[in-house]
Amino acid sequence: MRIIDPQWIRLAEGYQDLQILQDRLEVEFGRALQVGQKRKHRREMTEWQRKRLIFFVTAVLAVLALIALCVSTFFFRDALCVLAWWTMTVLCILVATGVALRAYIREMVSGRPALRSVRVDTYGLAKKWWASLAPREASLVTTAAGQFADFLTLLNRLLPDSWLTVSGLPASGQGPGNLDLLLVGPSGIWLLAVKSWPGTIFKQHGVWKQVQAARGKMGKKQTKETVIEPPPDDEWLDLAREIVRTLQQALPPGILPSDLDPADLVQGGLVFAHPGVQVTKANIQGHTAAYGLPDPWLERLRTTKPLVGFSLPVRMQVLDALIARAVPAKKQGKSAKAEAERVYQETAAALRGEVERLVK
């Protein structure tokens, strides 16, 4: 999952330019990298052949020296003990050297340098651009309760990079323990209201309640019942409708396929993230939004079929519209389009240096 800082605007234009600039890098440096890599391979091959020749000459001389000692012991029997001692000493030295340099010997025998293929995309133009868009904070929402952060970490680890979210969207201002998370993925827009409430959750006769075990003044066990206001499902529904209205008003004509209405994009519901929460179907009556625990929600996110026509460029257009709705204009100051050009210049400079190093 990719997390985007809400300060960025013109995401769709930036992503479109990123594809164009990636192709430009391929045209400008693709051939030069191949030529440079071939020249580097020829230099490595020449050096390897030189070292290999020296290695084999040295090995032959060592074997000849050992043979000479063996022959000397036959002709000079008077010095047999001394010559035999030297023969064994030289043999031990050769064996020890062979063991110590076995990796070098293996390289000289079968370590022929391979011609490696270097691609322009390995220099990470897209990776650098996405990294620039990420928020600088370690956490998506610094004021979030622990359960929200845990749920976000789980999503970030298990959802692929085709899923996008913007730090702090939608800006509901509900405070710690009761935060909203907006995900834009291949299967649509998912609005998840993450609730860090312990205890048993009820909805009966249109009223949401939280029942927790507590102790009285005398230490006696008792239950504490709290009415939840405003109703979280109605609150989720209002926010979902607001997102749909925003898309209907802000998305340029023709961005979405003709058979895909903004109202069909938004889905999600309530996520009860506290490990001590108890939510059962029998206790929730007349709810207006879906609800569940983190694991079922994650499974639903991963298994829902992608929407035809809801491509990554379209999802970037959606994020542009939602950022414009939720973030004040004075806090929107960074252009993703300009950032794509900056990252391109940086990557092009690195590629020029790499080509110069290869062909020198």
C-alpha cells in the first residue's frame, strides 16, 4: 500500500508525466548503458584472462618444482632425508595454499565474467517519485490510538502497491480512537471508520451502546453502559455520501467509464479494532453501514474483484479530487508533476555518471 502526503496536488498529471519521463530515460540512456556494460565486460574479461594465465603458469611451475624435488631424491640418495623433508614441506605448502585460496582458484578455473544486463528502470525513477509523495512522519496519523496504528500497519504490510491512501483523509476530526481511513484500490474506494472501543457493542432500537465491565467504589464488579453519539453507522453513511458528491462534482467528464457511477465506487463500514471488543450479529440490529473486525475486513479488501476501468491513473484523479475537498488550499503546495520532473533530472544525472564510468 502506498501512503501519500496530503500536501501533494496534481497527482494524476505527475503519474502521467512519470510514464513519459521513464520512456525518455530509456531512449536517452538505454543504448548507452548497453554499450557501456559491454565495454566493462570486455575489460573484466581481459583482466580475468590475464589473471587466469598467471595462475596456471604459477601452478605449472609449482608442480614442476615438486617433480624436480622428487627426481632429486632418486639421484642424490646421500641427501635423501633432506630432499624428502623439503618435498613434504613443499607439498604441505601447496596443499595449504590450495585450501586457503580455493575461492580464488574456483574463480580462475570457472569464474568467467558474465555480461550483465542493466536496465534504466533499475535506477528507480518511479520508486523515487513515490517515495517523495510519502509523508515524512513514521505513522500515518500521529494522534491515532494504538489499535488504529496496528490496523494500518497490517494493511500496509499485506496490501500491494496498487492500493493508495492519503494521510489524514477524510478529515473528520473525530479525535483519537475514532478515526477514518480512506483507501483507493482496484476494487473501488473503501471508507473505513476505525473504532478502538473495548467491551460489548450493541445497537438496539436505533441506539448504539458500549457495555464494559467496571468496579464500583467497594470493588464490586458492575457494568458500565455508554450511549454512543453520534451513531457511527449514520456518520459513516453521511461521509460516504459527501465523498460521492465530491466525485460527482470534481471529476472531469470521461474519467470514469460510462457504466461506473461514483456511488458504486464507495464501500466500507465500521472496523472495531480493539482486541477486547465483542461484536455479534445478534447485538447489532438495524445498522445502516457494514461492520466487522479487522481480519474479515482485510480479507474482503484482498478478495473483492477489481472494477473494470478503474485503473491507477483514474485512482490518482480520484485522490486529486478528494484532497481538494478535504485539505485547505493553503496546505496544498507541492506539485507531483513538478516532482516527477525533479526526480527525472536527478536520475538522468546519475545515469550520465554511470555511463561515463562504464565507458571510461
